[in-house]
Amino acid sequence: MNGDAPRNVNTPLPAESCPFQGQAVLRPCPRPPRSRRGSRPARRCRPVLTPPATSHRQGARVTSAKARRALSPLRPISAQRFGGKAEGGSGAPGGAAMAEARPLRLLALHGYRQSARRLRQRTGALRKALRGRAELVAIDAPHPLPAGAEDDPDGDDPPRGWWFSGPGTFEAGEAAAAPVGLEESLSAVAAALAEHGPFDGLLGFSQGAALAAMVCALRARGDPRFPVAFAVLVAGFASRAPAHGHFYREPIALPTLHIVGDTDAVIAAPLSRELAQCFVEPVVLTHPGGHFIPAAAAQKKAYLEFLERFCPAQRQAERAGAGEV
């Protein structure tokens, strides 16, 4: 965040240009009355700190050189108070907000037949787009899968899944009569939030997005294991398994951004839109691509606009650095 050069706090700000609403304004005392002949000279009063004017004009400009000299110097504010390093004993407006600003942290849940490492490899463009705004921390699903033809048989990073619709298999559109493995995955997410947190939200892809939606449903019901405030769901879907129907019985009151690929051949766009309808006021972003996490300019703008709702300290710092009030 690039801002203007810090102003020396020992120099009083002109009242009309003061950028801080509600800040007290230094006013000089009125000229002391002339003393009568033979009487003791009237004592010059010290300048006083008065509340700001309530009108649009914050106060009168101090134009008298004598009045300026009479103003006692302001004490410099220590930069340590803002969590930063002192630079010449000066403080910059907005320093407190800059110290409080930090990137959001998102727990990332990979898709079926992926892993935390593979998700990191496939989100390089997204992580670059979110640099300074949000960081992704990926975890592995608890269930390893048999290696497929596209997997490295000698690798130590087997593909994984969050739950199964059949013995060792999964189909997003299948109404599985006896799905297995979901409870272990919910426990794994709860453990990651507790051990590696704090986290602000979730990012899920494909089956990971479906799991993140279930976590959102539990969070909206007040489940203390999942202290997250929002979720970004890419190529998500609602589970067709009757045993999972309770997650979608009520509208899920948690902010979500849904990324839908118009040409997604793995999770068809209608499935992702159907999941979005399970939430209260979801934000839906469509892109012309397929089954991947997009990070082009249009999607980057949507990510940042959505995430900005959850980082007010960072937004305040950026505006202060740009000279906005």
C-alpha cells in the first residue's frame, strides 16, 4: 500500500485540510485585553484545545505569526503504538489501520483425486492474484485412493477424497444410498481450523467445495467447531445422498462466492448453480472455462471485491495510504 510521505506530527494541520473527522482543532486564544495605566499587565493566556466546528468548515485557519509561535508543540506519537518502527519520531495518519491490516487466511479443500500439494500447484495464478489480500492453506483429505493411470505409482502423494458414494468410488451426481467417510473429513477440517488457525474462511474446489458448503451449513447452525465467516466455492455441488440431505433443508446464512464454469464437463454448471440456491444471497460468478479454478482479470476482480467485505482494516489502511477519508 503506497501512501503519501508521513507528515511531521509536530506541525499543526490547517483546519480546512484536516482529513480526520471529529478530531479536535487547535485554536489560539483571543488577543489579551490591554492593561490600564498603572495596573499589572494582563497575563497572556495559553492556547486551548477546542472541539471541532460542526459545520462543513472544520475551523478557522491560524494566520497570525504570533499566534503560531504561541502554540505549544504537539508531542510526537510513538510508532510503537501502531506496531511499526519509528522513523524520525513522526507518525503517519492511518498507521494504526496499517498495523491491523493482514491478509485473510483461507483453509483450502482440494477436489476428488487431488491432494494439498496438487491443489497448491494448480492455484499458482490464484495465489498470485490474491497476494497481500488472502493466503491459502491447503490440507489433505483423510482418505487415500488407489493410484490411477494418471498418477505417479512411485510418488508419496497419493490422490485423496473427502467421502465415497460407493466402495472406493465417487460420482457427484449419484444419490448414494450409503456414503462413507464424511464424518472423518468433517473432523479433519475441524482439527485443521483449531490447530492451524485462525482462519477467516474456506476455499473449496469440486468435492472440496461440496464439503465446504456442508461446513457452512453447520457453521450457520452455530457449530463451534467451524469458526469461519465465508466461503469461496469453485465447481461445487450439493450431495445427492439422502443421508446428506439435512445440510440443505434450510437456507444457509453464510456469505459465499460461487464460481461456475460454463463448459465444465466434470461438475456441470447446473449442479453448481443448484448449490448456490441453497445459500442466502449467494454471489455467483460464471466463466467460459471448464473444471479449474480461474484467475483471469475478471475473476480476480470478483475475488477481491468479495474478500474486501471481510477485511475492513485492510480497506481502511489502503484508503488512508491513498489520502482518502
